[in-house]
Amino acid sequence: MDFMAAINEEGATGLSPSLAVPVPPQVVGINDSVQACRVLKQMYLPEIERMRALAIAHIVTDEASQNEAITMAGQAKKLTTAIEKKRKEVIEAPGEFVKTVNNFVKVFKDTLDEIDRKLKAGIQAHITRVQMQQREAQERARIEAAKTQRELDARAAALNAQREAEARKAVANGEPVKPIEEEVLPPIVVAPVVPVQKVFRSETGSSVHLRKDWVWDILDISLIPGKYHIIDKVAVNQAVKSGIREIPGIRIYESESAIIKA
């Protein structure tokens, strides 16, 4: 059982001549990602599937079968290296192009983001002031309407009380009783509506509004439930590699794994 049909140590690609499909620069370009994937698939997938089937079927039972497994694993490692090399070749030019464009655009974007932050801060402060003034006007209108309502209620109550007193006095003096007049009811005062503006628009059609979002700040990390904690795996790995063997809440132990060198 041998993977060497897929590996050619003297070849540039690590593949047998029948599988070493050249990738001309004009075929794989910045805008040819689909074609690049198609070519790479043609180059490697059939042999990888064959290697996978052999690896799954292989069982290590003795020294001979173990040696075969080591050889097969080494050959798979070589093919992995060859594929990674080809991948880097394919994406090198597009990657540099993307990196250059991103860096170029980042200068503009950073400046525009700064402009956005500056203007938003001023706009938000102004909207907050305007809405606060409008809400204060709403409250003043409500208070004024309530005051007017109380005054009208008091006048109506006083007039009704005066009529009742005059009627009682007439009865006491033996005067003819006048027909009972209807109770005076005060008018209902409705506070004027002072709208609070929600959306602000410019003459060019741009608009802005305030949105409320739930946000948070840490007050006491010791009170935060464990499910919201995230272990810094990089820091733990560095600590273990530096020789630390005890970290509260963490078990540090040795684990063996097979390392293949092709």
C-alpha cells in the first residue's frame, strides 16, 4: 500500500507527472478564483480521495503495517505541503492586490469615520437638547392645562354652592322656591399637543434619529456568572509553555500525540 503515486520528491509540485497539472499565470488571476479552484481540484482531489480510502482501510497490527502507516502519513504530509505551497502561489498576487487596496482605502475610511464620529456627537447633543426642550414644553402645557382646569372646577363649584345657598335662604324666608337650575359643569381643558420630533432631516434628504440600545459596563467582575467568562487560551498556553504547572480551576497535564515528519 503506497501513496507514492501522489508524491514525487524530485518534482516541483510533489505529484506524479500524470497529476502535475500546470497552472499558467494567465489562467489564475485576481478575478479567476473559480477557475483557480477548478484547476486545483483537478490537480489534487482524485489522488487525495484515493489516499483517504487507503488510509481508512489500513489497520496497524504489527511493525510492518506500522511502517506502512508511517510511510503513508509522511506522504500525505508531503502532499499537504505541496498543496499549501500551490495555494500560496495562487493567492499571492491577488492577496497583495487586496492588501494594497485595503490599506489605500483604510486611510479614507479612517478619516471618514472620524468625521462621522465628530458630526454624530454634535448632532446627538443637539437632538437631545431639542427633544428635552420639547418635552419640557409638553410638561408646561400639561401643568398649565391642569391649573386652568382646577380654576374652572373651583368657579363652577362656587357658583353651584352660591345657588344652593340662595335656594336655602329663600326657603327659610318663605319666599317662592325657584325652579332648580341645572348644576354648572366646568368645561374640560385639554392640554395642547407639543410633539417631540423623532426624525430630523436636512435639505438634501439626509436624516438622523436617535435609537436606544441596551449596552453594558462591568461593575464587579467577581459577581458575573461563569457562563459569561471567556478563557484567554493564548495566555494559558503561553503560561504552560513558560513552565507554569498550576493554575486554579485548570488541570495542566502532559498529552502525547503522533508527530509526522515527511
